Amino acid sequence: MNIVFRVDASVEMGSGHVMRCLTLADELKARGHECRFISRQQLGDLIELIGEKGYRVCALQECDDTDHDDLPHSHWLKGGQQRDFSDSEALLKSLLPDWLIVDHYGIDANWEQQARAYAKHILVIDDLADRQHDCDVLLDQNLGQTDEQYRRLTPVGTTLLTGTQYAMLRPEFARYRAQSLSARHNNTQIDHILVTMGGVDKDNVTAKVLNALEKTALRDEVRITVVLGKQAPWLSHVKTEVAQSRMKAELLSGVNNMAELMSQADLAIGAAGSTSWERCCLGLPALIVSLAENQAIAASRLEETGAAVAVPREHEFKESLRAVVNNLIGDTDTLQSLSQRAAACADGLGASRVVDALETESRGKK
């Protein structure tokens, strides 16, 4: 099959949409399908990374136009949907995809209906259930999401893939799962903390986390591994914070072994985005922070399930985080409970299930 992704990354929206699309593209490629990307040039885009991963990228010209539609996240789509579709149309006409995969909060049925002229099938990836879509398959990989939330937002007959059984993780997470879960049965203390506030972390929450950890009761011997993307705007500042830590802290940028890093950690402190399902797959106990409005629901559901502890991002954030960390030191029962409940949320096979659904849909609708 000929697959085209329409997805963006930026300093404002982060890297998560592109990263999960790359995961899906890798699974599609492994099954012999050809994948291309259409992505807008802007500050914080991941166009170079997509190319480095071996995919052809059709880059839309940077757009300073501030016009946008009335969708809650329409400001993430520079110039609005009509401008964006006009910029994309010639590419879609030349590529004529069997599947057009759209992962963008600024796009709804208006854009998708126009794309019908050039794409045999459309898959929409969403997390919000806040706008109409015109698609053959809709995917929402988040905890607690149900088909019912999307029935009124999609055409009759749309295949709905909802819930964390469809969480799209790179194959290494499934490979490390058994090893990681087995090791956690013997965890008695916190020796290694992984801090992952997303690839961008535009508000530098990472530095606040490091400041808070310095004043906890953690031993000086505790290892702290901080991961940020290469284009994170606060990278140099975090590097300084890491160098000044009383603990054994290190900063890694642009890593490609996240599953290994997570399997080695005893506790994670991270954003409540798509990385949550990576942590869950490996049973990694986590303290999570909502870095954007759309992450709040996921954070709440993870906490309700007992799969993570949500730390409110407010003016007393550092104090709250210190208290939670101090309470976990030596609390083996809570750490193991968090691990077990997290592991029940995702098994690492979601991308394969999504591709199964696309292949089935293609066979049924020639």
C-alpha cells in the first residue's frame, strides 16, 4: 500500500504526533508498505528527523499567516485548514495514497472531505473527541476512550479503534517488557530516576523537576537520567542544572534506546503524553505532569487506575513533587502496585493491531 502521513511538530505542539506516526510508519514499512510524510516547516519541526528515519518528506513552506479556524487547537495549523489543504493538494494529487493518515488537532472533516478526491482511505489519529471527522478508520489510543465518544463525530460505518490496546509503541518496548516486569518484582528502593518531559519541554518543567529533586531525601548516590530532544529550547540550561546536581545526574539528547532506559529505571517523572504508554508497557512507576490541556484527561485516568501519580502543575509544583518523592522512598508496596497497574494498561503490540485494521479495511473496500 501507498501511505501518506499529514502530521506536524513544533515548539508549541511538541514532538509526540510525529513520533507516534513514525512508529506506525515503521510497522507499515516492516510489512512492505511505502510511507511518505507531508509536514509544515516551522520552529521545532522534525522534518530532518523524519528524513533520517528513511522516509521521504514533502515539506510545506513555512507559513506566518495567523488566520485560523474556530477549532480549539486551530492555531497549531498555520494559516488555517483551507490554506493548508491548498498547500497539500498538489502533493496528494501526485501521490494518490491508498491511505492518508492525518494526525493533527487543527484538522477536521472540512480538510478531510477535500482529501477524499485523492485518497482511497483515510485514517484519523485523535485524542480529543472534540470535532467532526470524515474518515474510514479513527484511532484514539488513550486510556478510557470508547467508541461511543466518536460515533457522533464520524460517518456511519467508520471503524473505531479506541483504548490503550492500540497504543502505538516501537517494537523494542514489547521486546523489553518481560525483562522489565520481572526485574521490578525485586525493587526495594529508588536507585535510578528517569526524567522525560517530552522532546521539546517549551516551559522548562525539566529544570523545575531537577530543582525539586535536589531538596528531597534521595541519597546522593541516586542516578538521575534526563532525556530531551535535540531541538529543546532549554537544552543548555538543563545541561547546567544537571552538572550542578548533588546526585549522579546525566543529560541525554536525541536518544534511540528509550525502552532500554525505561527498563533500567526504578521511577519515572514525565509528561502525561504518549510516552505514558511506553512507561506502562514496561511497568515503570511514574509521577506524571500535564504539560498541555489535552494531557489532563490522560493524567487523571492514569491516576484513577492506580497506574501513575499525577502531580498538579501549579505554583506549588516543586513542593508537591518533593512530598510525593519523599513518600515513595522505601515504599516498596506502592512502587510495585504502580508497576503492576501500569503494565495492565499497554502491552506494546498496538501498532501491529492498527496495521492489521488498515489491511483488513483495504481488503474489504477496494
